Amino acid sequence: MSIENTILSIDNQLSTSFNEIADIEVENFFGCYLLNSLNPACKGRTYIGFTVDPHRRIKQHNKGKDFGGAKKTSGKGPWEMVLIVHGFPNEITALRFEWAWQNPEQSIRLKHLNLSKNKRKHTLQFKLKILAEMLCIGPWARLPLTVRWLSDKKQVLERMPPLHMPITSGPINVSKQTNTIPSKRKKTNKQTLPINDDSRCFSSCSLCNNIIQPPMHVSCPKCSISFHIICLSKCFLKNTEEHYIIPIDGLCPSCKKNLLWGEIIQNKYTNRSCALPIVTHSDESDDDDDVIQ
């Protein structure tokens, strides 16, 4: 079997069909997307950004800056959203990923690539190459990310991501409410998430039986059993030869269901005891737009 056929075989194994994912609503969505200009006069332009609502964001880019689009994409469309990476546990993690993807030559995580003299760093192919590299190195390689192709121009990444990161295609159903700590560029309304009274109560860890202070509390998304975050982390890592602090996945000690660590952290933020503003409108980051020089 040729190398190309092997890569395609792996890609097919990791891909999820549209029918399997279309009806699933994703809550607390944080994504980093890649745009490509379809305007013949702007051939080669790409744009990397962050969003909590990809459907609204692509409309803003195509309508222009007066409708919420970024200044540097205004008038250079129409744009297509080629793909989006999602599954970040919070906004800050997604924004850090976005910055490194935009500025790979400045990222300490990517310094081994020696990108400063690369003359084609603004092409679509180069952006996909950087993405493939980022997904395979820490800290991003340990996140429960999903690579979702939104364009029919689906390509094969140069490096396959870790096996816990699926590659899929098709539109995504994003919840309108995002539970997040608003940054300075966010516009929020006065509505807040309801307080979960149960999460305020002190519970005991199912592993060590000691009382859990709220900042150290996590629970299984499947069976809701409580743990100290450190106790559960050690439980997941006990059979790992390498010395990690944060695991990738593990079996719940109670229900024995396999859990991604990122799912547990997302569940913690979703069910945190304090009421946070619901973001309904956001000023997305105004990123540097990229063009072939």
C-alpha cells in the first residue's frame, strides 16, 4: 500500500459522517477558523480568527466591517470558511491557539520549524501545514479538539493529529449561549446563567473521601460522581509511563466510561457554581490578514 493510500485510509477511519454529527448541538463553543478568499482580485488571501458562532462570523466577514466583520477582510470577499478547530475548554485556550496559528514564527512552541525565512508562509497550504504541526505538539496535542472541514475542498493534512482528535466535515449546530468570562472585546447582556445550587454544596471525593473545595471540584459528565481534580488526574495517569500532569483520557472510577480530560474540564466550566454572563454578541478578534507577497 502506498503512503498516500495509507494516509487516506487513516483519514477515513478518523472522519465522522455528516449524518452522525448534524443534529448534535455544541454548547460552550470556542473555535479557531481558517478563511480563504474567493475573490479573483484577492487570490491567495487567508485569514485566521476566533469565534463562538461560526455561522454568524462568516456572514459578518462577507458583509464587511460595518456589519461586524474584521477590517482587514472587508471588501476582499466573498470568503469561505475552509475549516474550524473546536473543542477548546475555554476562550483563553482558543485565543492562544489562534495567536500561535497566526504567528507561528513567533510562537515558542513552533520555533523548531525555523519559519522566519519561509517565503510562502501566507498560502493556504502553509496555514494547513502549521495547523497539522500544532495539533501534534504540546499543549494542544492533549486537548479534545475536532478538525471540521466546512468547505468541499477538503484536503489531507500533512500530519495526522492524535487518535483522540477526530477529523470530520459538514456544518455544526452551535448553541446560542456560551458560558464564558467576558474579555474586554466582548459585549454581553445582563442575563446570567442560573446558579446550580447543587454545585455550591461541599461534596466528598469518591477517590480519597475528603471534602472538595469548589475550585478543586470536577465531576464525571456521565454519572456526575465528584472528585478532586488532582485525584482524578492521578487516577487517569497511574498507568502512564511518562510523567505528565494533565492526562488525555481515562476511565471514570465509578461508571467505567471512557472520558476525555477536556470533556471533564468543559463540564466543570459549564456547571460552575458562579453565575456568568451569557455572551450573545461579541467583537471577534481583529486578526492580521494574510496575503501572498
